[in-house]
Amino acid sequence: MKTVLAVFLLVSVLGCGEDTDSTQDGSVTGRWKMTRQYISPGDDTIRWTSVKDGDIYEFRADSTFVSNGTDCQEGRYAVQGDSLRLDFQCDFDTEPHLMRFYFEGSDLVLSPLSPTMCIEACLYRYEKID
């Protein structure tokens, strides 16, 4: 009986630790690097493919972000439910970029909601790097 009680207490204490992993609290805050994209290679199939030197987004706690993926590299972001709004701060990219996001394991998956050039599914998988 003492062994069962000891195991129960150990599991309870370990299970109550504070977890700051953004995938647990639904936060996109942090640095994320694109590692895979879900696209069609042109043969009527859609599959995940690896991305070499993928874009990096850094979502800061003050609702600003920076990215190396476009000519316009900074702006503000807002999260509402499972939607992510990116407002780039430059003269030539004035429309907000709207994306649906979710977590798959520890990865962040983004899917554009704004009009895009995607004919089929467009999904982008990011791994947290910081």
C-alpha cells in the first residue's frame, strides 16, 4: 500500500510541473522555421515535402513579428481562435495576411486563408527553434 501511495504522489508532483511549451498553451510566441510544405509536385498528388533553408518567423510577446521570408520583413500579428493575422509594415504589402494555424505534435502548421496562388492545399510546417 505504501508503494502505491508513493507512486501516486510521485506522479502527481511530476504531473503538476509548469509547462511553458507554446504547443501546450496554443501560443505562437517564439522563433519558428519552416521545415516542410504540403504541396502538389504537379502529378495530381499532394504530399509533405522537405524545405531546405525555410523561412523563419519570430513572433514576439508584444504582438510584433519579424520574418526573413519576404521583402517585407516585420509587422504586427494578432491571434483570434485558430486564426493568425499578419499585418506587414511596408508600403507595398498593405493587405493583412490571414492564416489558419494549429499544432501537430510540437510543430506549428500554417495554412493561408487570404487569396493565394495555391490551386490545391497549401500547408506549411514550422519547427520551434527558440
